[in-house]
Amino acid sequence: MKSPLPVAGLTLLSAKVAAAIKFVPEIDGALANGLDTLPTPFNLTNSQQRSSEYGAGSFWSSSFLSASNNHQYLVISHVMADVPFWTPGRAMYRGSVLDITDTSKYTQFEFFVDDYDVFGENGTFNATFSDYGFVSAGPGALRTWSNISGAEFDLNIELSSSIILNGGIGVFQVSSTLHQWSLPAGKTTGSLSIDGLKVSVDSKSSLTWYDRQWNGGPPDWTWFELHLDTGKLKADLVPVSAWIWEDPEAGFKGIASIREEPGVQKVVPVKSLETTGRTWTSEATGAEYALGWVLELTDGTKLSISSQRDNQELAAEGGEFPAYAGYILAEGRLGRDQNIQGYGVVEIVPPGNAG
Ligand SMILES: *[C@@H]1O[C@H](CO)[C@@H](O)[C@H](O)[C@H]1NC(C)=O
Ligand SMILES: *[C@@H]1O[C@H](CO)[C@@H](O)[C@H](O)[C@H]1NC(C)=O
Ligand SMILES: *[C@@H]1O[C@H](CO)[C@@H](O)[C@H](O)[C@H]1NC(C)=O
Ligand SMILES: *[C@@H]1O[C@H](CO)[C@@H](O)[C@H](O)[C@H]1NC(C)=O
């Protein structure tokens, strides 16, 4: 992670770069920082429970894992419910496992269940299905697991890092008022099952970005989760949550929430997002996804971003509500003068899938 990568070579260097990337969790203590002191226009502590203020929305995690077989993995796990344009009671769960060290290995799943309450009997987040689960596991902890063939995992996530309040106070305006907070680098323990063999997660070099979001979203979007390495010794990577969408009336919109250091955050408009022309079209859903971008923010930030494998689409049988959740590498500059490189996830929800 020392010398900057040539932009053109980004897609070709994945194995080398992946081998050099170390996933470092943060243990500053999101809860120790006193969530109740933050000026959110909703009760942050209660956002993992049933609430009279809002519906369930989205519970999403991306785990960057170093495993005991010396491979690195990206595990996506996602539950959604109370989506305004779905039948009431409909819930979705989906996920994927990508071998970052050998990106030819990838498995995904997506299922819908009707008449389901993700808040269980006593109001705590509990999305437990026959072959998959994502649940609150006591104060400041989550567990997600899957028994789905080829994508078997069991992960415990601690809410141990300082969060990002998207938009500054955890809300920003799309067609609705979207609520979102992100935990960029929570401590992660657990295991995966790879080709029938159980491998354990090295918690010192693994992390989970957990994302809690509710009350709608844009009609379609490109969202980047980024972990940017400024090269500063002993500093945490800089996590960025960047949204880009087309407003039906106003056109191009974009907002990036950047956690410069734990407890220090800024919100910067997106100036532009250009695609490089690399695309992949899904046979399952017909959706076409960009695989390369140049993202510019108004503070001078300019990033080249590249998806590291073409097919990283989460799709249900029949193709309802697909999304692309892909492993990406990034390089460029943060602000006007900090060279960075980093990694993350792009989530693309293609047009025609939201209300
Ligand atoms: C949020 O809700 C919890 C539990 O109901 C309560 O203890 C806490 O005081 C509330 N926080 C705020 C800021 O209202
Ligand atoms: C979560 O739901 C499962 C399945 O319905 C149930 O067995 C379990 O006890 C529930 N856990 C909690 C904490 O409510
Ligand atoms: C619900 O039950 C679980 C498991 O017994 C417990 O950990 C959790 O605190 C309970 N939640 C509430 C809101 O009582
Ligand atoms: C599914 O996986 C979880 C986590 O590995 C495990 O605890 C559970 O027993 C498994 N369930 C089945 C039915 O195999």
C-alpha cells in the first residue's frame, strides 16, 4: 500500500493490491462515545428496534475478512423490510461471498419472504430464516449467518468504531428523507465454510462496515463505501459514504459523508461521476452495470474507482429487485493534496426497481 497505482493498471493489479491490503478494525468504541449525545433527528440507540417513528428499512453489512486459509473475502449480508413499494409484510434477504484472493470464486443469493416481521417477538432486530439470519446480538453487537450452499458464513460484528452520520446528522433529502448511519470498521469474529472446510476469521485483520438505513431512497443509485489510506502512520483509514443519483426533477445529485478521523466528519457535494466505459450486463436480469468510474467532489477529491470482478450482482430467481454489490479498489487524491489508495464496495441499484 505504499506507491500509488497507475490508474490504467487498476483492474490488472487486483491480486497484488489485495495481497497488500490489510483490513484493520477500529475499536474506538461507538457506544463509548455516547450515541445519545449526537444531534440526530431520530433516536439512534433505538434504530435497531421496532419503532413507532419509522419502518424497518435496510440492515446491510459488508465484511472484509482475512481467513485462516490465507485468503481474503468480502461477505455481503442484507435484510430489507417495510419497503414502501412492496406488499406490507414482505421481507428480503440476500448476500454474497467473494474470494478477494481468487476473484473467480463468487456465490450470491437473494430471497423474498411474505408475512414476516424482522423485529421478532420483543421488538429487537431478529431476521431469522431457515437458512440465513441477521440479528441483534445484545447491546452493540450483531450476528449474521448463512447456510446457503457456497455462501456459508457465521459472523459476529461489534459496533466498535466511530460512526458516520450520513448527511451530517444522519438524514438527507432524496424523494423522501433518507435516514442512514454507517459503522465503518467494526470488529468481526467468526468463520466461513469454503469448499466444505471451516476457516476462521482473523479478527485483528478483518472488519465489517455495517449500514443502517430507512425511510426510502432515490429511485436508483450508485453508492460507494470507501476505506481510504492516506499513508499516515497509525492513522485510521478514512471511511467515505458517497451517494449519487438522478432526481426525477432536479437531475444529478450526490453527497459524500467523509469521516476524516474518529469523531470528525464532513459532508461534501459530489461534483461529478463519470463512467469509464467498462460495463457488465447481467443475463439474469438484463441490467447493465458500470464497472469503472471517476468520482469528483467539490473539495478537490478525485478518485479512480474500479470494480474487481464483472459479475457481482445479487439477484433473486425471476430477477425482482436486483443490485450490484461489488468489491472495488480506488486511487487518487482526497481533498486537494492527499494521495490515497483504498478499497470498498460499490452498490448499484439499476433503474426500474424502486417506487
Ligand atoms: C432513546 O431511547 C432510549 C430507550 O428507549 C432512551 O433510553 C434514550 O434516552 C433515548 N435517547 C434520546 C436522545 O431520546
Ligand atoms: C429470533 O427468532 C428466532 C426464530 O423465530 C427465535 O428462535 C429466537 O428466539 C429469536 N431471538 C430473539 C432474541 O428474539
Ligand atoms: C429481546 O430479547 C433478547 C434475547 O432474550 C434480549 O437480548 C433483548 O435485550 C430483548 N430486547 C428487548 C427490547 O427487550
Ligand atoms: C446454520 O448455520 C449456523 C451458523 O453456522 C449454525 O449455527 C446452524 O446450526 C446452521 N443450521 C442448520 C440448519 O444447518
